[in-house]
Amino acid sequence: MSDLKLAGRFSVREFSITNADKSKTVDIKMLIHTFTIVESMSLSSVRGSAVIYDAFDLVTQFPLKGEEVIKIVYSDFYDTERTEYYQLYSIADVKYSKEASQSMIQYKINFVSLGKFYSENKLIQQSYKPNGSLSLISDYVKDVYDVYYKRLLEENNLPIKNILIIPTTGTQTYVIPSYTPEQTMQFFSRKAFLSGSKTQSFRFFENREMYFFATNEYMYERVMQTAAPNTPASGAQSTPTRIPQFRINYGTAQSPDRQSSIMNEIIAIEFGNKTDIISDINEGAYKKKTFEIDIMNNSIIENSYDHSVGFESSTEKLLHDPAYVEKRISKPKEVFVIKDYNSTGVAGGSEIRTDQYYANLYNVKPTAFYHYTANMTSLSIYGRNTIFAGSIIELQLLVNTTDTNDPFKIDKERSGKYIVESIENVFFENVYTQKLKIARGGIGI
């Protein structure tokens, strides 16, 4: 018998369900037909679903109530194993699996990450202001995580995911008006500012690995800083981060001895829209203006931003050159705000807020996200347990040429490194695939 492992194969070691009082546990891995786990940098939690064919009527006999904790242990093609915990919260589409047959029940269970489930029942009604160790938005984020994510799971003896928070700039004061912890984190991500950031693209999200409160460029830099070997002061050689590379199969046979290579080949890819200049004009894709109305001093402060000058040209390339932008996409999108913070060097009462960084949050941030979204690409690959939302991957693509001696050349516009914006991890029968949305701020490198 051959020990050949086909690309995309995975193994479920455990798919168990434990009831609320932890008195009963049942492993249903043999009843699972397919399951999906979704993670995204645009989502504050991980969620999933599973289709079950049940000949034991667990819905009524266990019984399943939507109160259970799910434990999933699974390994990928490379035998990289993951153990994950979720909260079952919904049982839907209950029916007989075959018409006029009562021998088997089919239904769908929906589950979500533990942090989301246990924090969803809480509301935050408090002020966050400089006080002791708390002064930055990143400090407030850590406090919300400790109180409403970490502590709640500790109290229920449940596994905890760590969080990576990059420090923000500037002291801030805010009042949270009855938000859930998740809504509070999203609020802080909208207000966060980091001096020197090219995108101000703060987001709070959870992937299968951990939580993050970080910018897009930080997610890129944290990988690139360890992408090549370096020698620490101790003289020991560090282990470099390997950026997964994917390519299209240009006619190579799908032979049994190529299964490892197939794991690095793209199953399907869609590049989305090439360009939409009308949208560029209406959204102010390159130029923004923020006007701060200073009522106390009877003045208006104008802040202008030109993305064709301000973007990170060393890592991305804009579709339109600056000359064309100046001629055809030059109408700036304008935002007017009330200046409700104290000017630098001017004394104010305790009710005066500190700098709100409106110019960056209304000029830079939406522009960076616009180009990031406009360059979104969708692709499917065979799954691996080392790629998450927020990971960096690299595409190596070719285009046809008219040169008969060299019929292909590197596709410089679409090849290069991308951030994984989202993943739909699909486990269907015995094949694990990942449907990715990947993006970056421009085209090319």
C-alpha cells in the first residue's frame, strides 16, 4: 500500500463538544461532513460552522443547546497540528438527511471564538483618561483585553489567546457610552494614531493564532524584520521567517511525486477590478482636505494630503502616475470638523481635550484603506496551518510574451508580497483548502 499523501490532505484528531457544566463530552469527528473556519483582519473574532450527519440524534439525546464548548484538533499536509476552542451558539437547518427517512438527522452548528462569546454579554460604560499607567489608546486597549477577554476566560477556566498591541502616540481621553468590548476595541482602532505611520490603519482583530491591535504596515514589518537570517549579539544564528510563495501551474503534470510542489500552487485566482477612475474622483482617492473649525479663535485650519506623494514608494506603486492624478483626479474630498482640542503650547481647562490628529485620521487613513481595498485579490490554495489573517505571502506570477525563445516573463504588476486580509478555511471531506483575500496599498513592488 502506498504512503503517498495528496496535496491538501488533513486529519481531524478531535472534534469534541462539552456541555455547559462540563459533565459530558462527546467526540463527533466521525459525524462531521464539512466544516469552515473564517478569520479576517476586518473581524474582531473568529467564527465557523460545521455540517453534521447524525444517526444518534445528539440534538435531543446529548442534548445540544448551543451552550457547549467545542475543541478541534487537526493537522495539515505538513503534519502541523493546531488545537482550537470555540463556543457553540447556534444549531440550525435541522432536518432528515434523506426525504421520507428518519434514520439520520442533518443539521448545521455555528460557533465563535470564546473571547467573543464571553465578552458579548458585557457593556462598557466608563471614561478612559490618563491615570497612572493608562495614558495611551494602546493602554486602554490592553485594559479592555485584560478585563473583558482574558479575565472572563480565566474565571471560566477556558483557554486564553494572547494579544499583540503596538504602542500608539499621544494621550487621549474618551468616554465609552455603553459599548460592548468588541465595539469599544473598534472605537479605539478608529481613534488610534501612531507618529510615523504611513497608513494609520489600526485594526483590532482575531485570527486562529491570537489577537492584534496593529496597523497594516506593522503586520508586514514584523515578518520582514525576521525574513532573512541575522546574527544576534550573542553570536547565535536566529531562525528566519519563511514567507510562503505561491505560483500558477504553467502546464506541469499533476504527478504523484509533485504533491509537495502542488501545495505551493494556486488552485484559482481572481484579480478583481483593474481600475475605476470615477470612483477615484468621487472618493478622493489621491487627495484629501480636512478643515478644522476653531470657534474659540475664529479661524479655520486647513490640512491637505496628496497620496501620490505620501505613500510608501519603496514597497508599492500607484496605478496612475502623479501627472495624470494632478490633471484628472485632482478634486480633493473635503471633511469639516470642529476643533475641540487645545492648541500646542496653549493652556486650557481640564475639559479641553488633547490633539485628536484629525488630519491623519480623516486624510491619511481612509486614503490608505481605499487603495488597499482597491487592490484586493482572491485566490484559493491548499490549506496549511501556518497562514492566518494578517500573514504575509508572496505571489510569483508570469505573463505571456511574443518572444518564442522566452515565452514567459515575471508579472511585475501582480507578483510580490501581500497581506492576507481574510481566510475562509474549508475542510471538505478529506481536503483542506484556504480561500484567501490578499491586498496591499498599490501594484507591483
